[in-house]
Amino acid sequence: MRKPDYPNAPWGPLQQDPESGRVVHSRFAEQLFIPGSVAKLFGTSGAWGTLGGDHRFRTPVYAVGERRGSTLDGDLGVRQ
């Protein structure tokens, strides 16, 4: 957000707890923003309307290699 590439870009991040919906962090929450790409709204709203706001995608991640405690000496694989 503070990169020289974006000197005049307004940012309004909002972070919520997925379980409770409680706002964990927000910045400029009272400010209205114009999205960077209006096209994103169509895809997002279509998915939201079809799947619902509570839908969650699950992505299985597989560890291939030797684990020592929380350290993996190997690779992570993602299956779609």
C-alpha cells in the first residue's frame, strides 16, 4: 500500500472474523470507494447470489516428504 507505484491510490481494507463477523481491522471504513474494475462486481455478485455469503471453498493441501514437528522437508501439493 505504501509503494511508490501507488502514490495516489486510496485503500480501504476491511478484515472480519469469518466465524463471528466481527471487524478485526478496518481503515477508512466511512469512505466510499470506486472499485478498480467494475467487471469484478458482476462475477462476484453472481457467485455470491448462487453460492451464498456463507459458502466456503475447501482446498486440500497434501504434504509429500518428511515432517519433523511443524517443519516439512519436502513439497506441498494442492488438489483442485
